[in-house]
Amino acid sequence: MEVFKTWETNPTIKTVTCTHTDAAKFTVADKLTVGKQYEVKNETEEFIFVIDNSGKVGGYYKTYFE
């Protein structure tokens, strides 16, 4: 079974706060809100996987959060 398929129901690792949505290549302002806290479901060196504004798990660069 692929691990990513159960991320939405996995326990939250921690919460992070979005600090900006200024993206060079991709539009993230429709998925993240500055100042809002998000539940982290998985994390790598470069990315954080959170339940975003769509209600689904999305992967974002760590630079968007504190």
C-alpha cells in the first residue's frame, strides 16, 4: 500500500503557520492562507505535506511556513 494514500487520516506530526504565498513558479495563494495554521502530515528535507485549503494533503516548500 502506498503510504501517501493514508496521510489524510494519519496523526498530525505538528502544526505550522503559513508566513507568505509569494511563489516564483507556482500559484499557492489559492491553497494556502498567510497566518493560518496547518496540520503537518509528513515532512522531508525540502517539503512539508499539510492539509491545505482544499481539504486534501498538498506538498509545499518549507519556506512558506514557520
